[in-house]
Amino acid sequence: MTLNFSAKIIIDANDKTRAIYDSVNTDNEFYPENPVKTEIKFNEKISISVESEHLPHLRANLNSTLRLIQVSYDSIESVKI
């Protein structure tokens, strides 16, 4: 029997949400060999769904994605456009 692990995260960064989505989704699109099925959608909020057969892969993917989101947010905040 194969277990599938999954997680879903919703992010709302107010007026910065779209910019963060564009930044993070670009990274996701250019990594097709990702062993974790990762789907990132934007509809007023960012919705991230991940699924994997291996819990350590899922955890690593979530950590990386959340770090990218934090860096994107911090970068936008530092510029204050």
C-alpha cells in the first residue's frame, strides 16, 4: 500500500499577494522534475497544494516554497513602492 501525503496552504498578503504569486509560481513552473506534485493558484489569495508519496519530500517542498514567499514579501516591503 502506498500512502500519499498532502497539504494545502492559503496565503493572503493583501496588496502584495499578486506579486508574491508571480514570483513563487515562476520558480514552480521551471522545475518540472519536482518529485512533489505542486500546484499554485491565484484567486485574490495564493493557494498552494502539494502531494507526495514521501513525507520528507513534501516537507522540504513546503519549507522551500514558504521561504520563497517570505523572501518575496520581505523584498517588496524593503522597496516600499
